[in-house]
Amino acid sequence: MSFQTQSGWRCQFLEEDLKTPIPVHLNLVRQERLFEIAERVGFRPNLEGRQTIQRAIDMGRGGIWLELTEEQYQR
């Protein structure tokens, strides 16, 4: 999942090849939702991981590698 700030947070999802976009975009108001989405799919960052995500948020863009189950991917 890549994200960048554009009047909120715009999230884009890519296939494993990191080139092919999945036709789903999310527009989030609160940056906390980025952490919630990541945790929902199993991303459990330690302090260093949370700080890395927070630095990306502070810069206005970044990404998180998400491991989706087949059911999550289909939704």
C-alpha cells in the first residue's frame, strides 16, 4: 500500500510485482487510519517500524508492504 497526502490521505494498492495497480483507492481523513489498516492485515510494527511509518507520514508519502489473505484480497 502506498500513501500520500492530498487533502487527506490517498492510498493505492499494487500487486506483488509493485507495478500493477489494484483498482481500489482509499481516501482517508485521519493518518491514524493508516496504522489501523496496516494492523488489520497483520502488520505488527515494533517501535522502529511505527517510527518509520510516522516519518513517512510526516514527509507526506510512503508505503507499507501488506500480506493479504486470499479473502482479504478478494474483498
